[in-house]
Amino acid sequence: MKQIPFFNYPALFAQDETELMPIIHDVLRRGAYIMQRDLTEFEENLARYLGVKHVIGVADGTIALIMGLRAAGIGPGDEVIVPSHTFVASAASIHHVGARPVLADCARDHLIDPVSVEKLITDKTRAIMPVQLNGRTANMDLICGLADRHGLKIVEDSAQALGSKFKGRFAGTFGVAGTCSFYPSKTLGCFGDGGAVFTDNDEVADYLRLLRDHGRSHTGDVIDWGYNSRLDNLQAAILNFKLKTYDQAVARRRQIAAMYDERLRDLDDMVLPPAPDSDPDHFDIFQNYEVESGRRDDLRKFMDDNGVKTIIQWGGKTIHQFKDLGLSDDLPATEEMTRRFFLLPMNTTLADEDVEYICETIRKFYKTR
């Protein structure tokens, strides 16, 4: 019986060990630990990749969101609309700048529903935080249209969508600021925590740079209350190496997604993500492969018994279901999805025969049960 982990963390290093060790040794021998040329080079290369003017490397994806919100002028008394179907960090970042997260329902692709967003806009709403989830970018024509009509800012959480596009435009490039995470399991991941903020606005970029370094300006004067939130230079060097082959990694994920779609789309009980190239407006990178099943728990147990590990994102709860946060809302589509959703393995360490085995296991469950 095959054993297929949900994610193979040791392989992250092992698959590139020969190339990575000289990079690591070089950084350490130079004593280049904090904000050295490796960080600058990575920021410049990622900005070039995304077609934006500025990328600011920070300590993690959560602080990236907090800084992006502050740069957009969001603070106490404001409301920010964010989907409930996301990691708690999205809403927490809003809370930590003193604003109130207002939770929106999700659409059929599991992303923020613009219809739900419009119903939630009040005279206190100051921004929308679309979460570009699972490697897919939301319909930003509709989101940007709402923002324009109501005078709202957009701060994007694209932690799971670096390289994803809507109508040829990258996730994280639609608003005042966009963010991403470099957590190890992300499509572009380092060997610890890391994140970045993107912007085309020079003033916003200057403010973000001083926020990440204790509020210090280029003169060394402290001119605002900032954070100790600098992307570690060693991680930046590792990310810079991985960025060189990032398009190939995305292509492999899309190939795996196409295999899943071809082999599972005829199963009536399962709902799959949109297939690669099924919609010309979307270029999905498949950070995750999130599916639905009306027999989820039985299916997951059967897969586990046959050596295939799956997970349910965030322990199976979306933000409005964490009652202690006091954000309960009537979100019927999200409620229904949380009874059905889970993730199949999706990463570049999977071989074709692994994907075949996963699909065969799923089909066997439906054939025999």
C-alpha cells in the first residue's frame, strides 16, 4: 500500500539541497543576516515578476496584512469586509489595526462573493479585503467596481495565490496594497516564516519600509510606531533561488490539477475546483486542491486507511464559526461548504503515479460504498 503524505516537508530541502547549501553558506559566511543585498535582490526580482514598482519583504503574512491596512489608512472605528472562508489571520489583521472585520459569504469557487459584499457595505465601511484563496483570484472586476462606487480601499490577502491572475493581472496588484506569505507549504515557500507587501504607490512603499523597521525613516529618525518585521536575509536568498524556477513549479501544480479533474470530474458526489484553462479570465496556480464531498468524513477515513492523507483547512471552521471571536453571521453558502470541504494532496513532490493512486483510491470508495 502506498503512503502519500498530505505535504512532504523534508522534501522541500532535499529536492534542492545541492543548490541550496552554497547559497546558505555564502549568506552565513558573509554575516549577512538582516536586510542585506539578498533581500534587496529578491524584492527587485519579485517586483519584476509581478509587474509592480515595490515589494517590501516582511516577517510573515499576517504582519504584511496589518502593515497594508495601516498604509491604506484603516484604523479604529472602520469596518473592513473580508470573507469568512479564510485563515483567521485575515480578520485578525483588521482587528489589530483597531477596525472591525465584517464577514462575507463565499461563492461557488469558495472565494469572496461580491453579492454578499455589497449587502454588507455601511457608512462605516472603509475597505474590502478579498482573499485570493487556494491559488485562485476572485472576480476583481466586480470587487473593484464595488470599491469604486462606494469609495472603498482594497487591501488584498493573496497569501495563497502568488502568481495567480485575473484577466492577466496578478493577485495582490489590484489595490492600495497586496500581500503574500512565504510559509514553507506555500507555492513559493521558505524554511520558516516570511511575507511581503506589494504596491505601485511610492508613498505607501516608503511608509511600509519604515513600518517594518521600527518606524525609522531613511535618516534613522523614528517618525511613527513601527514593528520589528523584516524578512530574514537568509530566507530572502532562499526565496530568490526558488523564484527562478517558480513558473515551472506552478506549471507542475496545474498539471496535477488537470489530472485530478480528468479522473474525478464524473463523480456526482464530488465538487472540484475549476479546471486549469476552463475560464479564460482566470489563471489558477493551485496552492491547494479544495474539493467538496457529501460523504466527506467517510471518504477521508477510507483514503487514510489506504495511505492517502488529506486535511480540512483551518480545522474545518471558518472565521464566523469561532464563536469566541463574536463574529457570528448568517452565511449559508459558507456553512454548507464547511460540511463538505477538504483538501487533496497538491504539491510538486507528487509523482504522476501518486496522483493516479489518489484518484484510484477515491474511485474505489465510490464504487464499493
